[in-house]
Amino acid sequence: MLRRSFLLALALCGFTLAPSLGGDIWHEQADRLAALLHWHSGDVVAEIGAGNGELTLEAAHRVGSSGKVFTTELDEQKLAHLQQLAARQKNITAVQAAEAGTNLTPACCDSIFMRLVYHHLTKPAEVDASLFRSMKPGGRLAVIDQEPAEGSSVPEGVPANRVGHGIPQDILKSELIAAGFELEAAQNDWPGRTESRKLYCLVFRKSKP
């Protein structure tokens, strides 16, 4: 555990961690994702909207040198951080995301995940279709998000049915099911959940032919 923590800290050198989250909670979330998405050595995984790459690094550790993690960002400054991270960690590849798509190749991923990204999508139907194309048959998608906080505002450009800063679970389910995914699991006790920040995780699967 000490060696693993040291390697992750070394790889993150030069990157700013989210101030509200300590290293342990990234490990805890990654452990959950590894179980829900059935990560194994050699898997190809993608993180959409990876920010500073904390969970990308955790995924890279778990899939090993024979695996690959695509880490995507729309924001150019954050993408530059991820590109530096990829230069240090050889099983990570940084990808420029698009407003209406992942920019991942078709059927490239065993699993895909995103954290607090979906409720910011301005073109969710197009992104959902892109996620579906990028997934291998039988692959899994985990979406970590939050219920809209009471009195909060919908981010600019985002569909009004979010009713606040976040997305109701029922809307998230319906949109991804409409894209072709099947709901596999729901967790309402996601690490970091509080009364004021109701985090949850929904897991979907792309069925095999």
C-alpha cells in the first residue's frame, strides 16, 4: 500500500488535487469503480472529463502496463495537464474531447466512467450516442453525479430539465437507456455524499449481440 501510494503521489507531482478531497477518497472511489466495472489487468478504460486525472491514475494502476486508460477533457488547460500526465505514465493516453462526442474510436473500451461531468453536458444525446459507439459489446459505463441542490441554477447551455446544478437520477437513466444502454446497478452511498451533496453512481451496460 505504501509503495502504491508513493507511486501515485510521484505521478501526480506537479498536478493540483481538488482541495476538498484527500487521497484516500480517490482510492475509495476507484475501488468501487473497479468492482462495478469489473476492471482487470489488460482492460481498456476511459475517463470522460478527467479534470486533473486523479481517477485516471487510479485506473491506470489497476489495469496495469498491459492495459490502457484514455483520459479526455474539453478544457484546453486541463487537457494540457493530462497530456503531461500521459507522458509520465505510459499506459495513459490523453484525448481532446468534443462538446458533442468523446472522440474515442468505435468499440475501443471495456469500460468508461465519468464523475460530476454528465450534468454539464450541453448535448447529452449526442454524447450518449458517442459513448455507446465507443463501448465494446458487454462493456460498462459508470456515471457518478449528484441530485440537483435545492435552489441551485442549471449550468448555462444545459437542458432545463436538470432543474438545478446536478441531474435527477430518473432523467439520467432515461437518457442513457434511450441511447441503447441497460441499467445494471445504482449506488446512493457514493464516497463523499452528504446531505447537501447527494452523490450517486449509476452503472449501465452495452448488451452483447
